[in-house]
Amino acid sequence: SNETLLLVAFVSFMGWSALQAVVALIAKSDAMMGDCAAMAVDALTYGFNLCAERKKNQDELINQSMGESEIESLALTEEDGAEEDGYEDNTNDIANTNNNNHNNTTTNNNHDNDERSKL
């Protein structure tokens, strides 16, 4: 799996980077230390990708373990909570206000058209 490959890459790059850092210190080689830093960055990249793969796989397992009925009941529970808090009522009030504003605008436009036709 991707997790296994990323884990192997992370561990091997960190291991070689640490070993190379020790050898670079003994040899007092700036070039080897630079290469060691580059390998450490590569290893960290593999590590972050490993974390992302694990998170993705955990989310997929959660979704697979939950049936559709559980997901729907969770959604219904969230909607019920919104109504209890009064958020649902406010949303309907805003929607009604927007509809009334649209109707008023339409009425005003029709009135303007009637006035123009009289001219």
C-alpha cells in the first residue's frame, strides 16, 4: 500500500541522512552536510505524505463503517439542532424578505413601464 511505501521511504531517508550527518561531521565536509540537509527535507516530505495517507485512509474507513442510514440520521439530527437554536427560523425569515424585495422590484418596474407607455 501507499502507507507502507511511504513509511519505508521515510525511515530509509532519515536513517541515511542521520548516518551521512555523522560521517560529514567526522570528515568536516560541508558538501556532505548540504546533501544531508537535502535528504532530511526529502524524508520530511515523505513523512508528511505518510500522515496525509493515514488521515485519508482513516476517513475512508469511517465512511465505510457508517451505513447510509447512519449518515442520514446524523444529517437529520444536525437539522433538528438548527431548528432548536432558532437558526432555521432566521433562514426562512431572510428568504422571505428576499422574495418580498424581489416582488417589490418587479412591481416598481411594471409601474415604470406603464408610466413610459403613457408618454
